[in-house]
Amino acid sequence: MKSTKVSILTTVYNREKYLAACIDSVLASSYENWELIIVDDVSSDTSVAIARAYEKKETRIKVYVNEKNLGDYPNRNKAA
């Protein structure tokens, strides 16, 4: 029996301090049929670089960067 694919949505804005731990938590999961969608809201720190480094190593991770800052709730809607 095939497991259901789970989409994990992570919105980011200047969260370099926490992003690697967030992604590592998903990678450590025993559940394997997932995708991690990271939507960056034009961070000015290294959040995008961190996310892209993980994206290069793991095909289930997809990173998107907004063209302009949308704010918290619109960015969540875009991720969904």
C-alpha cells in the first residue's frame, strides 16, 4: 500500500537562525512520502541561500522566492 504524499509548506522571512533546524526536522522524519515547499518573502538575510543548499541535496525540497514582499498572510496563501 502506497502512503499518501504530504506537502509541508514553510513560509520564510529573515529566518536564517531557525531555517536549517526546520528543514533538518523534516528530513529526520520517518515518513518518507513528502515534499517541502519553502516560499521566501524576499528575505534580506541568508535564508534563501540556506534553503537553496538543501534544495540542491534533496529533490523533495522546492524553494520559491517572491518577486516582492507580500507580508505574512499573503505569503502563506501563496505557499498553499
